[in-house]
Amino acid sequence: MFSDEDFFQNSLLTLFLITPPTLLSLLFLSAPYGKHRRPGWGPTIPAPLAWCLMESPTVWLTLLLFPHGKNSRDPRALVLISPFLLHYLHRTLVYPLRLLLKTHGRQIQSKSVFPVSIAMMAFGFNLLNAYLQSRWVSEYADLESDGWFWLRFAAGLAVFGGGVYVNIWSDNLLMGLKESGGGYKIPRGGLFEWVSCPNYLGEIVEWLGWALMTWSWAGLAFFLYTCANLVPRAGQNHRWYLEKFGEDYPKDRKAVIPFVY
């Protein structure tokens, strides 16, 4: 009989297996939203709605699954799942609302749209990942015999918190540039002096911290997939900035990893 543990292991294997093709495809193809929006990808929906819908499984599926695990009443499990939930509550509710209000109550610009096809792919990934992360913490993590739990959690949380700060600060600066009007501008200040996409760097660091906190194959798989998804996207954004701003764009900036790439 196909058990939940079998399903978990096959889901985990799936996440590892889809990571290399995701990386390879994104090295040659830019996802058509944001700076890289282009026709030919089917119907679109407003970007705030797309972000809310495609990120939402990480909230509602996690909340549905978590109470059914053997660790669900263990304070350590509740503490451990909290950073994951808080990140995605922000992505599902706060971030889309800020996108919606970025024009200070004016009508959303027609270009602020998102292909339904891309949103559906992201929705599917988030279903898979929410299942893996929530079931690992609530059911399969051996919290009772983990003598290093609190030390690893504290170290991972420090890394995660640093990533959250960088990610949100960078998003705030980018949104501020959009609100100021006049088209795209060169972002400056903070880690933007080092890389073109510190928002992506922040998110990569977040899930590195999560992998450390959970000390699990599920956490590692999520971190690797995040890198496969965001590092090529950062490279595309970096090249877009160089092409758009030419000699005005700082030549010593890297795409996402200071001094490296």
C-alpha cells in the first residue's frame, strides 16, 4: 500500500529532480513577467492577484496539514514552522497588497500583469513545497532526540532573519522607485551597490537559513531549487540593466552574489 511516507519520499525526490531542468531552462529562457514581460504566453491577470493566488498554498496547505503530524503539539515544531509561515504570509497578503497600492490609489497600470501560465506553474511548485516543508516539520522530523535543535535553530534563524531584512529592504527600495514615476531607474544604496538583485540574494539567504534550521533533505531541496530559480533570473535582470542604462550603469556590480556572479 502506498503510504504517506512513500508519498513524502517521492515528493522529495521530485523536488530534487525538477531542480536541474529548472536551472537549465532559465539559463536560456526568461520568465515573461516584470522587466521581461512579452506577449505569447497566453492570458494574463493583474500582478497582485497572481502573487496572492500562486503563493497561497504555502499558507493554507501548511495550516491544513500541520495539525495532523505527530509533532504538531511540540513547541519546537511550532517555533520551527513559524519563519516559513511568516515569510509566506508576507508574500501572499502583504506584498500583493503593496503592489496593489503602489500607485497611491490610482488605477493599476495595464503593464502590471502576470501570465496565468507562469502563475499556475508557481502554484504547482508551492503545493509541492508546502507539503514537503510542513510534513517534515510536523511529522518526520525527529525532534525528541535532536540535541542540537536549539543551537541549529538559533544559527539558522539568524541567517534567515538577515535574508528577510535584505529581501524586504530591497523590495521597498524598488517599489519606491516605481512609485516615483518616470519609468525604470538605477537602484542605488545598500547592497544595490554590490549586486543588481539584492532582493533575490536576500531570499536565497533566507532559505539557506531554513535549510540550517530544519537540517533536512526537504530544506536543502528547497534551498537548491531557490538558487536554480533566482540565480538565472538575477543574471537576466543584470543584463537588462546593462542594456537599458549602458555606460551609466555601475560596471562593478554583479548580478546576485557579491564579487562572484
